[in-house]
Amino acid sequence: MLMYLTSWEERLVPELHEKHDRPGFRLQIRRTWKGYDFGILNELTDEGLVNAGNRSKSASFTDEGMAKALELLKQYGITLERHDGEEAGIDGTK
């Protein structure tokens, strides 16, 4: 959950626009810095919640990892705020 709260969305291919004929194709990925205990990062990787195995300084969330983080946020009553200052739903949407 903490990793999700300190994460950001990153566009995979900046010049590629979303196409409706490709359901499930994701143009963005949620990333977080690897400033966490490597034992915990390894456990989360083994559980399939994050991808932290490469040499980069950040890790990416899997779909399962994002779902688990959002579930925990909801469980603890934490709402997210959109960039425009309005309160968002637990999934980041209004």
C-alpha cells in the first residue's frame, strides 16, 4: 500500500495513442522507487505483486499488485486525490 501511495504512472511508448481495438493493452505502467527493504521487494516479486528484478532504480506493479494495493487502501479508508484537487475514488477515478 505504501509503495502504491508513493508511485507514479509512466507512459510506456509516449508517441503511441490508445486504440479501442486492443482491449487489455496497457499504455501506462505504475512504478515506484526501490527505496524499500530488498527482502520485502523480493517477497513481493515472488508473490507476483511487483516486478523488481531488473537493475533499474524503480519497480513496476503487476495488475495483481495494483489490485491488492487498492484493496488495502479501501480497507483502511484511504481516499486518493486527483491532481485537479478533487477527491477521487479508491481506484483514482472521480
